[in-house]
Amino acid sequence: MIPKLPVTAEYKNELKKAVFHIIIFFLIYLLLILLAVGLAVVLGFFAIKVFTFKFSFWSAIIAAGMLSSGLFIIFFLIKFIFKSYRFDYSNYVEITRAHQPKIFKIIDEVVNEVGTQQPLKVYISPDVNASVSYNSDFWSMIFPSRKNLTIGIGLVNTTNVSELKAIIAHEFGHFSQKSMKVGSFVHQANKMIHNMLYDTEGFDKAISGWAKVSWVIQIFMLISIKIINGIQWILRKTFDFLYLKHMSLSRQMEFDADRIATYVVGSDINATSLLRVDISDLALQKSLQHHINNTTNTKNIYENQSSTLHFLSKKNNYEIIDGLPNLKDEELKKYDRTKLKIEDQWSSHPTIEQRIKKIREHKIPVKNLEMQPAKTLFEGYEKFCEKLTEKLMLMNGNSSENFVNDIEFINEFEQEHNKFEFSEIFNEYYDFYNPKVSDTILDAPTPSDENFEKLYSDEAVNKTILLKSYNEDIETLKNLNSEEINIKTFDYDGIKYTTKQGVSILKKIEAEKQEIENFLKNNDEKIYRYFYEKASDKDGLKHKYKVFRKIDEAFDAMLEAHNQFTPHIQFMFQVLEPDQIITFRKPLLQNEKIFKEKLQMFYDLFVVQKYLNDNSKNILNDYLVANNQYFINQEYLQNEVDQLLIVLQEVINAANEVFMLAKKNLLDEQSKIYNEISAK
């Protein structure tokens, strides 16, 4: 067993804050209960007086209204007690010690080393994840429930035994120290408030149904609702700071669980298991999306995940060790050069980068390294994969009978991926950046004596990545200044600033951005002059540059039109009365005319028609000539609503595809010129 680890100062601080806020919450809640009971007693007293003063139908109704008014308020405050939160295991597969002795041996080792309880049950899920879960209700604060361990098969498929052990140790690390109980109390307190604020459908129906008995009852129910609204206002204010404390404590809990896992397996193993999670999940999601987009299916998507993982690793030049990509810490920040740091107070987990930094600080040597694939721990592994593949496909609405094997899948996947792949000669210069050359240079380029390697040097590529980061930072700071993000301070380039100082930092970033844009503009002109001078078809190169610029402008205009129109459809996703729907439909139809005009302009461009596929043309054509009303005779016209939703997604897909094909067409022309030069 690992030694009993002392709680860190940061964790102790968050625990103290959490305990303080829990006490404050329960004092507020107790006060509300006492006031509600007091009100119910007073109303009950007067109800008896009214009922016994002179018995009649109306005295009975008034007494019932008074009495029920107080009881409804009390019930509102305690209804969460009767709410049970059941974890849905329907898409999981339970495994047992008798059938899976190897994985249970690893679980036993972790339980013994961490010093915690055995899981009640162990499940396998379709995901790239692991978690500890349990069915909870109010009483679980007093009578703790035993936890269930869930291991994602997508995680098993992309880890070795030691890495999987680290992940399991992290999950059990959450429950190895008594101080974790505080987190459970904060979590339950949040659920209590959430129940009273948002889980009110059944309560609302009950109070509405009772109010229909008589107009007298209705008056008392309206009074009850007003009082409940006041209670909710108090709880809403309480929820904000309590939820923030829960998130802050949760982040420290993650660090603490990482620390425990690190002592079980060592710093390097724990770090590498985290480093690979994102790309493993990306590989599974891309595999799944490929099948959905192409209406294909597979018996074992985890074979596809492995093939996609190797493909992505090759593209990113990741080292492969024992069949798995070995990512380095610095690769987390490869394309992120931001100097802006904002702590997300609403996040329950620290970033992977923050977690790995803490793990490395412990400097624990690797223990009992086991490099064999984690899937060797499971008897009948292929059958698990097939069963969970079927569940995953059905969860995502894919019931296609067009099954393809892994070789067919990866061939199709690579072909689709390479459709927009740029030549390696450009050194990723265009991955986040689009060529920009003025008409003056296009029509009358001066001779060039530039060196090709310098044009696409690491310095130039870094400028494109910096420009991307600056654009993201500028957008974030603008949101800060417009108060769309509720924070008080942020760090920029290692210095802390208040939100009010964001304006001055914004000016600084915009000035630095302008310098980079000037550099890239100058570099783009040099690139054009270089290729123009060496091109055998100079007019062809010039034409491709002009076509791409038109597409670039049309793409931006179409995205802007799409973003301006989509807010007008949000009412379709809400439960509203017919008159409310008709009220919202009016601006939708008015703005749809503008959206269609801009879509027609995009669609009519010859260069757009050149790159649009037939399916996109049919979808856009049908929509442009349709005269949809969406809601008639008290109900939605579902076919029209579905058409609109499909079109809005297709507009994005079509615009992206047209843009990327035009960009690739231009860059392929430059690549062709380069190859012709190299061949001489």
C-alpha cells in the first residue's frame, strides 16, 4: 500500500471554503424550512378557524386553499428528498471476477495500494473514459452508497497495462481519503438547489391541477407561487457561489487523485496515459463520424479506432512505441501560442496541461512497468468490442446494414482525409492561414530571387500560428469587455490584469497582430512572385489566386449570413404555446428572406457551382424554391422544420467544402510548379 499522503495546502484551503459554504447553505435552507413551517402553521390555524366558524361549501374551499398553500410551499422545499438519481447503465456491459480474473487482479492491486473499497460492480462502456459512479439521493449523504467502476473499451484499446492501472488508480483515488466526503456534500447541496430551481415540472403540474378546483384555490396557489418565486431567487443567488465552490473543489480533487495514481505507477506512466487520451478519443470520434457520414457500419469500431490512431500519429509525426503513439508534453501546446490565461471557474476539471505539470512535479519513478496492451487483460476481448460497437452505433442512430471491414474503412478514411491535405513542401504554413495577395501584385508581379525554404521557414509558420492565437485572444478579450464572460482578472504574458484593463491589452495585441499580418502579407507576395516567375502557365496561376479570393469572400459572407439567421430558429427547440410560436415565427420568416437572398448569391457564383457536389446542389435548390411556413393549424410542419435544419447544416458543410477545394486547387498548382522545378 502506498503511504498515507498528506493533503496539500491548496486542497485543505478548498476544503475549508467548501465546509464553510455548505454550513452557510444549510443554515439558509433551515431558515427557509422554519419560515415555511411557520407560515403553514399560521395558515392552518386560520384554515381551522374559517372551517369551524360557519361550515359551508365556501368555508371548506377557503380552508382547503389556505391549508394547501402552506403545504405546497413545504413540499417544494423537501421534494428533492423523494428524487433518486439513477445512473443509466443500459449501454454498458457488466463484467464479473469469475469471467475476467485478469482485470480484477489489476483492480485488486489498485484497491490495496490506494487503500479504498472494492467497487460494487464493474462495467465496460463504449467510450474513451473511466469513471466511478453510483445511484444517489438525499439519503446517500447519511448512508453512503458503494461505487461502481466503469472502464471505457476505447481507453482499454489505446493503453498498456500500466497506463490503464494509472487511470483506475486515479478513479479510486477520489474515494481513498475521508476528506472526499466534503465533495459529496457539496455535490448533493447543488443537486438540492438544482431540483428546487429547475426540476419542477411535476410540482408545477400538481399545483396547476389543484388550482383548477376553484377560483378561490387558484388565488391561494398564486400566492404560493409568488412565495416560491422569492425562495427560488434566494436559492439562485446561493447556487452561483456554491456551484463555483464545488467546481473549485472538484479541480483540487482531480489533482489529488492524480497524485495518488502517480504514487501507484510513477510520474511518467501517469503522464503518458493522460497525454494519449485526447488523440485516442479523437480517433474513435472520427471513425464513428466517418461511418455516419458515409452510411456504413462495422462489426468492430475499435479496430477502426486503432487504424485511425496510427494514421493521425503518422500525420503528426508522433513516435510509435509498442504499437501506441508516445506523445511529448510540448505537443499539447504545439498549435497554441496564446499569452492569455483565464482560469475557468465553472470547469470541474483542470486542463490536461495543468494536470501533467502537477504529476511531473511529484517525480515518482516508474513502478512495475507492464507494457503489454491493456486489452490482453480481457477474456473474449473481440466479443466485447463487437457488443459495444453495436451499442455505440445505435446510440448515434446508425443502423446501416452496409458493413465494411477495417481495411476498407481505413482506405476510405485516408482518401477522404487526403481530399483536403496540403503538400508537405509547405511545412504546415497554410494549415491555419489562407494566402492573401493584392490585385496589384497579381497583375504585375516583380521578378523574384527568393529562396523557397525561407518562404516556408519555421519562422514563417510560427507567424501563422501566432496570428491564429492572437485572433482567439482578441475575441476572448472583446467578450471580457462586453461582460459576456463573468471573471474579474486574467493573466497576459505572465502578468495579472483586471477585466477593466482588458482594453489596453487588447490594443497591445492588435498592434502585435498587425505586425504579424504585415510580415505574412509581404511573405505571401514573395511566394506568389516566386511561383509566378517559375510557372509555365502564368495566367493559370493568377486565375487560381483570383478564384480562391472570390471563394474566400463568399465563404465569409455566407458564414456571417448563417450566424445572423440561426438565432431566429431557437424557439423551435422550446416548449411554447401556439400563440408564442406564431409570434416567434414572424421574425423567422422575415429574416429567412434575407438569408435566402444571401444564400442565392453564394449559390449563383460560378466558382461555387464548380466545387459543389450534386447532393449539396439538390438540398440547396429545394430549399431556395420552397415557401415554408413551419407552423400551421396549431402544429409544426415537421417536414419543413427538418428541411430547414438540414439546410443550415448543409450550408456550413458546403461552404467549408467549396472553400477547402478551392484552396487545395491553388496549393496543388503551386506544388505542381515546385515539382516541375525540382525535376529539372
